[in-house]
Amino acid sequence: GKSIDTEQFFVVSPSNIGTCHGSTGPLSINPKTNSAWGPNFPKLHISDWTASQRMLMDHYKIKCWAAVVGGSLGGMQAMHWSVAYPSRLLSAIVIASAMKLSAQNIAFNEIARRAIKEDPDFLKGYYHENKKKPLKGLALARMIGHVTYLSDLSMAEKFGRELRNGDFLDEKSESVEFKIESYLNYQGDKFAYEFDANSYILLTKMLDYFDLALEYNNEPSTAFELASCKFLVLTFSSDWRFPPERSREITKALITAGRDVTHAEISSSQGHDAFLLPNSRYQKIFSTFLQRIASNVNY
């Protein structure tokens, strides 16, 4: 009964190469050295992810996806799928994404990477074999990233200037802590214990490297001329990390290429995180599009 209705669709959600939760990544053992790959794990591009997903598809003898769906970095994958393997998908749903990162986005990623690398326990990426982990740097990187996923309005609505500890008017109060401070510290520490620093660096670099039109004389419409599927492009009004203008650029390139595209800008105060949160208009547009795709599927 959800927008992606599992009574109607079988969902395949792979853990991609380079991550630290399932597939081969920097924490995996390099057979040549018998120790963790660490910082020596090969540089990755989104084309590596889509190629591995296509191999997974072949392994399960799936001829064609009804839809390839992704938000943010996942939206980049959906676009790449459409041009790299055009006969293998009926539709691409691109949510809160871009054809390439802006300089500002690359800057935020580099600040986060710098925070990790400056941690004394990073040890040039060889922390695992030294039984260390750059927890402080990784937590700070996550805090930086998390702030960019929220909007000013969403933070004001959720936290405002409310205090978790202390009192401005109490002279005996030794420390004052805002709720937003407590929230970010909690999120940063939780992430640091659960994620791998080398994976974080690797994945943010993947984001930086992606440029859909680079191999097509910097003409996005030329790239999209290879695609044959239908497109749904969704964006959110308060997303300043991947703003509506980026989705309008995608839609314009698709129209220029003569592709079938539906575009919608969703009103939301939740920033980049909006694509992960309930929104009735978002869900309605999403489900309607998928219903249209399902009605044309020949089983």
C-alpha cells in the first residue's frame, strides 16, 4: 500500500561496493596483503556501482527493471542506469539529485574529509590494522553533513533555541547546551561508531567525481539521447544542498533530448532530508507514476 507497493513490485536494494555494510569495501581483506584494504581500496565511480548492479541483475536472470529509483547519490545512479543500460529499465525516478555536484557541495565534502584526516587516530587511513578508529573526526564529518541535509526552517521548527541543559538566567549553571547541539553530537557519535572512515572518504569522492555529461562533450541532452525509459524527476523547495534548480536542469536536458519526463517540485520545509520523510503530495505523485509503469508491464 506504500508508494512502492510490495504487493505489486519486488524490490531489490543492494549494498554497494565501497560501503562498510555488506559488500566489498575498505574494511574487506585484500587477498594480496591479507590485511584490510583501508586507504588502498580502488577509487570508485558511479559507473562501477551500476555495472555491479547490472551483474546482480544478470545473476538473478532479471531482463528489465520496472524502475530504478534513487535519491541524492541514488538519483545519480538512476540517471547513469538510463544512459548506460537503456534497454534494461522501463523508468528512472530521480529524486533530489543533480547531474553533477556544485562547487559548494564539493567544498562541504572536502571539509568533512579534512575533519576525518586531521583526527590523530586516522593514521593516514591505516587505523584498522593499528586497532584505532578516528571517532572524533568521523563524528565531526557527520555533523557537518547532517547540517547540510536540514533547512534553517526545519531546525527552527524542531529545535529552535530550546535548551537541553542549563539555564541562561542561573548564574550557578556551569554549562548551557542547546537541543540542536545535543542532537548533532548524538548523531555524530552514533554514526562514528557504526561507519568506516575510509568508506566515508571513498563515497564522498564518488559524489564529487560524477558528471553525467562529461563523456558527451558536456552536453547533458546528448547523454540522455541514449536513454529510452520514462523519467520522473522530483525536487523539494527547501533543499539547498540539491536545490530545485538542479532538477530543472535535468528536466530541461531530458526535454531537449526528446525524452518522456514528468517533473514536480514538492513544497517542504525539511531540506534535503525531505525525500526520506512522509509528504502526501510527494507520495501521491510517486505512486501514480509507478502505477502507470505497472499498468504497462508485460509479465
